[in-house]
Amino acid sequence: MTRVLVTGAAGFIGSHLVEALARRGDDVVGIDNFDPFYDRGMKESNLREAANGRLRFHEQDILAVDPLAALLTPDTVLVHLAAKAGVRPSIADPTGYARANVEGTAAVLEAARRAGVSRVVFGSSSSVYGDTTAAPFREDAPAMDPVSPYAATKRAAELLVRAAAPLHGFRAMSLRFFTVFGPRQRPDLAIHAFARRMVDGRPLILFGDGTQARDYTYCDDIVAGVIAAVDWTADAPVGMELVNLGGNRPLPLQALVSELASALGITPTLQRAPMQPGDVQVTCADVEKARRVLGFEARTPFGEGIERFVAWFRRAYAGTTS
């Protein structure tokens, strides 16, 4: 049994992670501050779905160092997922994103230092690669040309982990997640937002020409990669490793819409709009290092993942959707 503390435990990925960790018998503590970026009720629902008697949950902010340090012990694995997410909202609120994602990560690492924690896993993002990195994206790419404040804060947080690891004896891994989807997905993300618009009979607004592609990765596969990273830290050397978690299967936007519409049984109305600031043309993970270091493989086909998302979506919105 491993003792694991997960920040951002009520969120999309966090709730799936604490559920999986508890299911395998780990001692799991979760924290979340219920940031109002989206409805608190949805996060509370996430926790209810994830609860199985082994999760101890605390509502608190990662910026509060002393209360967080009090929840940690030297044998705890700290999995830091809490963040303000979203590319476009970060353009409107760069200071808020810097505070939560950069200062927040610094606070989490300080809490870990005070508590004597040595094992750290950080949830980063494929957005750090920007729009100039050649695909497929390798972890040794410079990743120094972010195109949104969100991407910049995630890269800054990675660098904080890298700096802190040798200073404080952390055995750390930063995981770059590639476009995670599945049940409990945030309502602002494309698949969830498109599904809502389709069932409400509203047109889909597609930014760009439809050829933009994303390396969609199902949530269960991401969680399996995070758990592999948790286990990797047990015997890892001091320092930080960067690893992509993706599928190496970019899917164009138009194909995503077709797959989702088919699963919902709806023919959507489409409207075109220009590309938005902060968007990139393609994301695609080089996963050779993930295979070699973590034994990671994204195993869920996109169509199967969409079917699971739609089944959850219909349950979540029962009585409010057609």
C-alpha cells in the first residue's frame, strides 16, 4: 500500500486518479479548493462517483503551505494536478493563472520540503510545446515558445520542479498530458462543449478550417500512466524526468465532430470561425520514452472512448437533454 496525496482531486483527471488509486488499495488523500472556473456541483459529483470508502478528502487551497504540509508525511507520494486550466481563459486572466499554476506549484513543493516528502509527480501539459515544435513532440524539444499564458505557466511549473528536485532530494516526474477526454470531462473542453450544443440543437462553432488535429488520450490511459509514474518514483534517482502521456494518434477536428455526432445520433449544424489566439495546429506525442520508462501505452481507441463519454454524458444530464 502506497500513501498518495493528490491535489486537484475533485477535477476531471484527479477524480479518476483517486478512484483508481483507492481501488488498488492505496491510502489516498485528496485536496481541492473548488475553484469557480466551472460549477462546484460538477466537482462534487466527480467526488461522489470516485468515492469508495478509501478517499480522505479536504477542501483547501494549495497556496496554503502549512495546512498542506500537515497532510503530508515523509512516505507520501505527492501527485500535483491542481491548476487553473484552459488556453483561452488564460489570455483573459494571466495573473490568476500565474498565481495558481506557478506560485501554487512553488507552494506545493515547499510543503513537500517541509514534510520531508521525496516522491513527486507533476501533471503538466502538451501545450508547453507551442506551435513550432516538430511532430511528434519529443521530451527533449526546447519547448520555449508557448503561445498562451496557460502554456507558459505549465512550463514554468515544470522548471520549478526541475530546480527543486536536486535541492530538496525529490525523485520527481513531470507528465505532459495530451488532450485528455472521457467521462467527467470539464464542460469547457471541446468534446463536452460540442455534445452540449448538439443535444441542445445549437450550432457548433468550429475555429479554423477543421484540419487542426489533437492527440486525444482517454482518461483511463492517462491515469494508468500517472500510477506508473507514482510507482516509478519509489526507486528513481534524485532529479526530475519529463515524460509524454499521449497516443501518438492525432485526430483532425472534423473527424472528432463526426465521431461524436455518430455516437450521439445527431447531425450537427456547423459554423466556421477564425482560429483563436493561443490555439495550435497539431499536437502529437512521441511516446517512446513513456514506453521505455513507464511501460505506458494508450490502449483505448478513440471511438470506444467517445462511446464511454456519451454514456456518462447521458447519465450526467438525464432529464436535461434529448
